[in-house]
Amino acid sequence: MELLIAITIGILIAAGFYRLLGGTKVDAIIGLILLSQGANLVILASGGLKRNAAAILDGTPVAELADPLPQALVLTAIVIGFGILAFLLTLLIRPTK
Amino acid sequence: MDSPFLLLVLPALVALLTASFRPLVRKHSKIAGLLITALFFGGAAILLTGISHEAEALFSIPWAPALGVDFALRLTPFSAWFGVLVLFLGGCVNLYACAYFNGDARLPPLLILLGLFASAMLGVIWSDNLYLLFLFWEATSLLSFLLVGFHNDQEVSRKNASQAFLITMAGGAALLVGFVLLHQDLGTASLSQILASDIDSIGTAAIVLIMLGAMTKSAQWPFHFWLPNAMVGPTPVSAYLHSATMVKAGVFLLGTLAPLFSQHPLWTPALATAGIMTVGTSVLRGARETDLKAVLACTTLAALGFLTILAGVGTPGAMLGFVIFLTAHALYKAPLFLAAGNLEKRFGTRDLTKLRGAARQLPVTGIVVVVSALSLIGLAPMPGFLSKEYLLKATWSYSPILAIAVALSAAGVLALGFRVIIPLLSKNDELSTSKLLPRGMSAATLIPALAALGLVAALPMSSHEFLGPAASALGADPAASYKFWYGFTPALGLGMGALALSLVVTRVMMRPTFPPLPEAFRPYFDRLFDHLIATLKRIADDVGKLLEKGQITSHLAVMLGFTGTLSFFALDLNEWDSLALTWDGPSLIFIGLLPLLVIASVVASRTDKTLSLLVSLGFVGLLIALIFLWFSAPDLALTQLMAETLILFLLVGALAQAKRSKQVEKSNPAPFRLIFSIFAGVLVTLLILKSMTLEWDRPVSDYFLKESKQSAFGANVVNVILVDFRALDTLGEIIVLAIAAMGANAALGAARKRAPLPDAEPSSLLATGARLVALFLIPTILWIFWRGHNAPGGGFIAALVAAGGFGLGLLSSWNRLTPPFMRKCSHWLLIAGLSIALFSALVPLAVGETFFVGLWLHLDSLHLGTPLLFDLGVFLTVLAFCLNYLRHFHLRSL
């Protein structure tokens, strides 16, 4: 499973770089989207991957739960990534004189 | 005196006050000048009473003790006496500046810089800690850059100021390394402890580097050329820089370290050579200058050279000479520079040939010039005589050859003094002025000259109370005192010889046939410096052109390639722990999804068509949401789903717009991109695999898991982290979002006023269905928000769902969602959201708790608390952010 997630991230990063090096502004933005998806997965994976162990306290021993800290970080990263993307898009469509 | 801290910050406080009352200072310059001068003089007086025969006093505030950095000040009689000079001359210079720039808009900035500069200089001479000293040292370099380049509208000011800055900063870097080495050698960064240690334990490198630092600061050969160039600064600045501050910092350090470092075999030869070379070059240059300030600058160079020689010799007798030389020079150089400013103000020129007889026209200035120049020449009743005699005495007892060399070069310097004074005093009826100088300028010029006279008039007293203790702090004999008459000594003979020789030299210099300064005359090292800087710039340009071809794509490739190569080495493939690859059953689903992800990513990375781009990107986002769900992160899955939806909404609008203005840029060749990206992907995969073999300790997460229920009353730990444990991070995040929302208004503000594009009829099915969905959405949003603390959900997700509802409404063209309505909506939501979030953070302060501590109200099983309020703030801010962007992008997508 670790191998699979690592390959997934690798593919996302490769696709992101390929797009990023394309040269147009649209390329840069799409590339960044793909890269940030990969980066989010990296953070999640860094906490260790667990199945059926959401960090919700329901009596399960704490040690068996998934690490909540990377999840909180990724949640923030998704929203901030969305914010950055939205701002980049305004720069893309900004009327230039 | 209880503590020198207050005196240290006094000039800086003056600067702060000036900065706060700029218009007032400008309007009442004279009063401001008097007040500031009174403060400076008061500080000097307090300090003066504190000088005694007692040894040093230490004042220390711990700063970073683990690193050996403390805010430690050390007050010896010498550094206190030096402080008196800094504050006293600082007062005079400020008084002068206020009269010189009376009512000028440039006055407040100048006063601010001068105040800060005085504080920095006091810091240099009073620091006990090496690193503190270094900080103040660099501060004087930086401030002198601003002061020298004060007339920043002139090219030459900027050029010379940056030259001074570069040289002193390079020296500062050497000094820092020297200090670090010294710290390592001796294990202490305290100056007082260093001075008490043994010379054998100090490495040569440390001593050489510290010498280099001090020599650049004090403009010693071969770094001497910046000082004459630095006279482009305003007159009060030059007077201060040359007399008591800046260049004196270097010789101060040399003098302080001399008692210990002069035992090193390299110290005396190196400094004596540098000093003699400095004096020699300054005489050669000064003989050809006709600019009054330039000649004075050359005499400063010479004085610094002599001081360096004395510090280099470092014997008790030399330190006796060091103190009196430093004092005498400060007290005659400041008035001379200020007098030069007076003459320039009245006669409009600094050219000595045009200023013939000028000193006769201005009585006060004339007296000051005579008194100070006599001191410079070293004639009997002046302090300058003492400094010359003690210089020769100390060098003679060290080495007669050195003394003769000093006397010979001194003859040249004395001749420079005659060169200044003879034209100014000669008879000239053509030159006349009826206007009187401002009183402030005359007074500021006169005061230091009077102080010099007072010093010698009360010599037994001043020698016993101030100068003697100061010298003994540097290792001189405590019983020694300064006297004019020692009987017939070799020093007296050498002094007379130098004077006689200087008369001859003066005759040669004053002859009309003496070659004047050629137009293209530039000292050798000055040219070398310019050449060096130009070469550096060219190399930087070439390297820049090599790596950066003006295209973002190649630039990116270089940066990413470099980072990638570095991380490849960091990977260290030889050391590879075995990774326990687990292939448990349910991952079969995952295996099934992976090919889909590959296809979607490849399409997203290659396609040019908007539709396939949107579909593939949406697909990637969805699959990642699934992965989140799979690996026990339901909150992430929900957030990802909603964010993807909104991203698609924005992308539709943006790409449609971007299509219309298609720009063509040069792209990297496809094979290169392919190889590059595959390499990057493989590298990242390997890095992750490697990182997964590590065993993580997770004390922070365990703490969160344990405390979440007890102290934050929430079962959903992810949400509790966001709104309670790490709420400050979240606050920062929503502030970023708020800024991004306002950024969009700034970037697209003009376009917003344009009429919407022709309305396309939305599908009637969508219009009807959307209302139904919206009806269900409202309770759903409330529910998601409420349950967030105990189950997947929360403010972020609820806000994204709500924004999705608005997006739906926009797509089905509801009448209510007009652009002005949306704008108002997002505007007020933003304000409300940020205020509520901040309020919830600040409420605990009111009941004596710390920032962001949760306050709870318990009603049976219902827990209400400030984190919930904070979550509401997050909800509103994120919603406002989304609405603002939906509004901007919708205008275009219709």
C-alpha cells in the first residue's frame, strides 16, 4: 500500500512538472494544481497510513487511531491552496493594458 | 552612575522624539537644536562625573546566554571618557545642524540619523559582549552610509556612500569571523574576560581578521580611500564622522585590544606599517587637494594613522599617547570641519585658493580656525602639542627608527595644517561679506574649541580626573599624568625637527609651480576598487544570463533541477532500510483506482482543450478525495470534494476568458519536459518510500488525541486541532484568505464595473431543481457545521458547501444574486467572520486567561464554548472569500 501511494504521488508530481514547464500561464496554474494535490498526499502519508481509524474518539485505543496532525495540516493546505489558485486565476484573467 | 543603558538610548530617544514631532522640529529648528544639545550635554556631564580611578563596571542583561550573547555593557574610565566625547561633540553637531538646515525639510531626517548614529557609536564603545559590539558596529556602518549619502539626489553622494558602505561592511564581515574565532579560542565572548586571558591561546587568524575589520573602519591603508570620498555628506555629518565617531570605532577597538594583542608578534609590525603608509598617502594626497574639506579629511587620515601606530606599539607609554591624541584630535577636527562649513555657507566655496583671507571676515570662525589649526600643527599651549610629544615619546622608547619615520611623516601633516591656515589668514581685500553667520553655527563651532582650551588650561585637574584614568584603563601607568614640559628629550628634539621640516615642506607646497591636482587624478586603490566592483557586476551578469534567459520555463527548469539534484544526493541510496511492503486485501480497490488516476493525470498534463482539462482535473481531485477517505481522513475527503467543485467553477470562468486572449510563449522542448518530469516523479517516489521506513514518534499528536475530549470537549480531533489547539494558525489562515479576497478586488476592480456579458438562458430544469436543492442545503449546512466538533464536518466544510449552493444559484441565474448583492454579501461576511474569530480569541483575556484559551459553558451534555464561536468566524470568512471569487468569475463565465 505504501508503494502504491508513493507511486501515485510520483505520478502527480511528474504530471505537475510536465505541465509547469509548458510555458503558458495556464500551464503554470494547472501544473501547480497537480503539484499541490501531490504535496497534500505527501503530508498525509508522512503521518502513516491507516485504514478504518479516523481520528474520532469513540472508545478505540488512541494508539490505533490515525495521526490527526497531518490531517489538520492538509485540511488547511487544501483551503489555502484553493485560495492561492483563485488568486492566480484572477491574475490570469486580469485585463492587461 | 547606576546604569549606562539610559545614556546609551538617550540619543536614540532624541531621534524617536524628532521623528514623532517632525513638523514642530522643522518649524522651531532653533529651539529644537537647543533642547537636543542640552540633552546631549547633560548626558556627557553625567558621564563625566562617573569617571574615576575605579576599574571597570559591568552591566549585563541576559539575551541568548546559550549562544554566549548577552546585552552586556562595560564601562571603563576610557570608554566613559570616549562616551563623553561622543555625546559632547554630538550635542555640538546637532546644534550646528539645526542652524545649518534651519527650517529645512531635510533637518528632521538628519537629526534622526545623527541621534541613532550617536547611540550606535556609544554601543560600540560600551559593549562588553563581542556580538553586541558587532551589531552596533554594523549599525554605525549602515547609518554612516545613510549620513554620507544624505544628499541622495546627487550621483556622487550615492556612489561614495556605497563605496564607504561596501568597504566597512566587508571589514565588518571579517570582524565577525574574527570575533567568532576569538570566542572559540577563549571560550568566552566577554571583552573583559578576553582582555584578562593569555595571548598564547589566541589564534593568529582571529587577530588578523579583527585587525582587518578595524583597519577598514578606520580607513587605514590600503582601505584609506573611502574616507576622503565620504566628505560628500553634509558638514555636520563630516564633522561628527571624522572627530568622535565612525572612523574612531576602529582605532577604539585596536586601542582596547592593544594591551593584550600587542604581545602577538604580528600586531605591531602590521599596524605600524599600515599607520605609516596611511600617513604617507594622506600627505601626498592632501598636498594636491585645494578643497578645504578634502585637505581636512586627509589630515584625519593621518591622525588615524598615528593612532593606529600607537595602538600597534601598545606599550603603557603608547596608550598614554593614544588617549591624549584621540581627545586632542576630536576636539580640533570637529571645529575645523564646522568652520569649513561656515566658510562655505558665507562665501559659497570650499576652494582654498578662493578663500584667501576668509577667516579674517568672520571673527568667531577665524579664532576657531586659528586655535584648532594650531592644535593640529601641534604648537605649545594646545592639546595637539601634547599628543605630538607623547606620540614621539612612545615611539622613540619603542624603536627610534619608528620614531624618526613618524616624525618625518608628521612634518608632512603639519605642512598640511599650515596649508589650511596660511591662505585663510592672509590679507585679501577683494573678499568681503557683510552677513553674519547664524548664532547657532558660530556657537557650535566655538564650543569644542573652547573645550580644548579648557582642557589644557586645567591640565593638572583634567589629567588627574579624566585623561589619566582613561589611559590607565588601557594599561598605562596609573601614576602617570600629562605635562607640557619634560625637559630636553629626544621626543622634543624630533618634534622641533618635524616643525622645522614642515616649514620647508609648506614653502614647497605653497609655491605656485607645485603641480595641482589633475582632473583625472584618482588614487590607485580607488580605481582598483571601482574595477573590482565592475568586474563583480559583470560576473554576476554573466552567471545570471547563463541561468536566466528571460523565460520563466527555463528559469523554473534550472531551479527545480538544482533542487532535485541536491535531494538526489540527500537520498543516499546506499543506505536503504528494508521497507515492509504490506499488501493487505482491501487495497485491491486502490489498485483498481490507480490506472484511472494515471490516465487522468496524463490527460491533465497534456491536453489543450478546456473541456478535457476540466474533466481530467476534476477526476484527479475526486480520486484524491477517495484516497483521503480510504486512509481514515473523512474531513479531508469532504473538504477536497467541495474545494474541487468550486475550483471547477472558477476554472470554467477563467479558462473561457484566457482562451480569448491566447498568448504564445516559448515552451521547453517536449522530450526535455518528459525526461525532467519523469526524473522528478521517480525522485519524489523514492524520497517518500525512504521516509516511510523511518519510525515516527508522535508526542504532539498523542497529546492532542488524549486531551481532545477532556479539555476541548470534541471527539473529532482534526476539527479540535483546527479551532482549539492550533487556532492561532487557523486565524492566520483565514486572514490570508481575507487578503486573497481583497487582492481579487484590487486586480479585477476595474473590470467589475463592466456590464455582464449577454445572458445565456439557463436550463429550466436546473432553475427549478436548484431551488429544491438549496432548500435542503440550508439545514445540511447547519448540521455539518454543528456536528464538526464531534464528527466529520466543521466550519471549513460547511462554508464550502454553502458556497457551492451559491454557485448553483448563480448558474441558474437567480434574480436575487445580482453582482452588487454578492459584493455586499461577501464584504459584510468578511468583516463579520474576522471580527467573530478575533473576538473569540480575545474574550479569554477579559477573564484573565491567555489568548485563545477556550471558555466553556456546560449544559448537561451540551458544551458551548469560544472555539465554536471561532469556528463560526472561520465559516463566515471562508464563505465570504468564496462568494467574492464566485462573483468575479461568474461575470465572465456567463
